[in-house]
Amino acid sequence: MQNKVVFLTTDSLGNGERELGQQILETFFTLLKQREQLPAAIFCANRGVLVLTNESLVSVHLKELADQGVPVLACATCADYYGVRDQLEAGEISSMGHFMELAAKYEVMTLA
């Protein structure tokens, strides 16, 4: 995972029931933070920025990943669109340009 950027575009993983998708997403990040090799970064866009707020249990895991040195980034345009810029419990505001720099350097793993 150390050579990958996780590109999170949703607050619920998969196309099924929303509640199930939220549980699956939380499980993913619970397991990810326990791995020896962590990702190079996590970039949240679109509804993915919502998991960085206290409205999502995923924010706890993303904060722990950030505390372990993984950059957790939120698309500024997306955070503004959803009105959560000032509500981030984890991560920091970034730009799509920064994501493009990360994507040029690392393999991108998209969670949608």
C-alpha cells in the first residue's frame, strides 16, 4: 500500500444499501490502519469529504491514519460544495492539482 494513493469518492462503498456501504467503508479503513505498510496518501473528493466529519465513524480511522503520518486530504471544491470545510475532524483541505501530482507519482486505488 505504501506506493498507492487511496482516492475516496464516496461516503458509502458500493451500490447496494447505503447503511451496508457505510459499514463496509468503515471496515476497510479499520483494517487499513492496522497494516504495516500504509498508503502514501488518502484523497477525498465528491461525497468522500463527508467521511472527514464527525457525521461518519470513518473519520476516527482517518484521524488515526493521519496521526500515523498518512496525508489525509480533502478536495477544497468538494468541501465547500457540501459546506463541511470547517467541520473536518480528520485531514486537511487540498486541491485537485495536488491530487494530480500524487497520481503522477503513485498508483491510484479508487473507492467508489
